[in-house]
Amino acid sequence: MLFVDEITDLNRFKKIYKLKNKLILKIDKFKFIKLNEIIYKCIFYYMKMFNKNIKKIIDLDDDGLKLNILYIINEKNKNIKLVKNNKIKNRLISKINIRREKNRNLRLLRNIKKIKKYNFKNVILSNNLFNDEKLKKIFINNNINIIEGKFLYESLLYKSIEYISNIQRMDMEKYEISILIKYKNNIRVSGIIELAKKCKIINLITDNIRQFDRLGKELKKEYGIILNVTTNKDKTLLNSNIIINLDFLLDEFSQCAMPRKAIIFNIRNNLKIYSNFFEGINITDYLIYLPQKYNKIVKLLEDVNPILLYEAIIIENNLIQSEIERKLKFDSVEIKCFLGNNGIIRGREFLKVKRIKKLKEKLPKDLTKKYNNRNIVPLVKNQT
């Protein structure tokens, strides 16, 4: 497993270089502070110029895994004021930035060749690099998987619903859950079975009904549960308390008419809802309580999402579904909180949705007209 980060700051370079190489300069702080700075600057620019990187290895003994860490040395882009004329100055700055970006990408490409040479198939990117789409494309084009936390999110599906039921102080069996799904895999099947055992109604909304025939028969035979598999989005979503979007993309998701007060999970794609009519909760991401033994590594790396580290351990060890469930239980992994359009979603927001839902149940329902019904809202096609 490989963790990749980029160092653009000299102070951070000093700190990491000391940790890796144990460079201790035994000189007087006051008299030779300038000399100290010059030495580090020389090392920094030498490593940048000759494409040298800082490398470390951390042994995760309990998990039988080695975490290889690669720090790419790079110089931060700076706005350079060279010319008084704004037009010429802007052109110069944009040219300099483009050139530096090209140099940066070339440096990254050289490192990817090394990554492939040592047969790294999964990579964790630092928070600094995680939103860099150009960098991600370079990795994807070279058949290197980027850990994004979505695999773990699917594994925590039952715990996510349980978390909400505890906040709302509501039995899980009272929920009607609709799942937007296109593809079936073992983790998803396991999650659906776990929810079906506990919840009142489970609806699967998919264009490929046949692939879930066997699952429906198994649930009916073994547990006496009827799984509603359908292609009818609007009618099925209408009375849902919780909607789980596993892999519908923006265009498909925006065509769905959602209940006005639903709780929506966007698992694979962080789709955001921008609608003045929507009064529910749109969950785009999550945070977890990480086991104590991994917190030491997170502190050491400083700039890594704990979720990515934990997911990497699961993926790298090729754990099957039953083993994943055992590991999650053994490590006592729990949902810490959910994130939405505007950051952390507070508990009172889930309680507010519950109160609105109770008021809504007392009102007469006119379900004959699709968008005239105030309980249904079309989604605005925006995404960030």
C-alpha cells in the first residue's frame, strides 16, 4: 500500500526530513540560524531539481501490511510581480503557472513509473492532493486504484441507518427504505439482507430487475421477507423515509422526484441537492471513529483522511464480506457523524425531519399529480 503526499512548504519539509533521515544539526541556534536555513534550502532544491523524494515505511503488524509513504518534493506556485502593465503581467504569470504545472505533472508521471515498477495497485492520496482531478486521471490511466472511502461506506450501510434510528429514537422496522442500485456485488447484497431483516419495507429501484430475482427468492424462503424490486422511481420513492443512492449518476438521480422530507444517502457520488423545496437531509459523506492503534499513524502522516487509511487496510488484504464484518466489529468502527452540503449534519436536523414527517402524516394525501403534490420535489441539476 502506498501513501502519496506533496511537500511545497520548507518548514514541513524540515519536519519530515528530520523524521526520516534523523538530521540533527548541532549548532548554536542564535549564531547559526541562517546557516541552518541555508542547509535545508539547499537540500530542498536539490531534491526538487533531481526528482528525489522522501520515502518511509510503516509496519502495520496487526494487519500484516506495510504502508509505504512517498513525499514528492515540489515548489509552491507564487504570484510573481514583474511588469507594471496588468495585461502583460497576467500573461506572464499564467505562462509561469502553466510551465510549473507541466513540470509538476512530469515529475508525478516519473514517480508513477516507479510505483508501477514496485507493483503498487492501490494508492492513498493526501488531503492536499485528493481533489486534484488531473492527478487522479494520471493514476487511473495507469491502472492504479485511488482509495476514496466509498467501499467502506457501503460496508457501513446498516450502521448508518442504525445511527439515524438512535438519534431519532425510532425503531428501524418502521422505516421504509428505497435503494437506487444498478450493479450487484457481495457487499451490497449483504447490506440489503441485513437491512431487510430489520426494516419494515425495502424497495430496490433498478433497470436490471433480473439480477435481483435470486436475492428476492432467498429472502422470501429463508426469512419470509418480500423484497420489492421495481423500475418505477416516482411511485416507489413517494413514501420513503430513507433513500440510498448507491450508484445513480447526476443525470439519472436528478430525474427522480424525491419526497420533500426524506433522508438521502449519496454513497458513490457526492451529489448535492440545491432546491428551495427540499426540506430533508442530503448526506454526501461521513466520518468514523478510528481504532486507537491507527490514530498514531494518522498523526504521523498529518495530512491523511482516517477513512482512506482504514479502507486501504481492508482492500489491500482482499477481505471477503464476512471477514470485513468481523474486522469492523473487532475494531469497534462506528459512525462519528455525517456530512452534507454545508458540512457536519447535527443531530437536531435528524430530529427536525422526524417532527416534519409526523405532521405530514396527519394531512390528507393527494398523489394523483406528480409535481402538484407539495410532498414531492424535482431536484435541481447542480453538482460541486
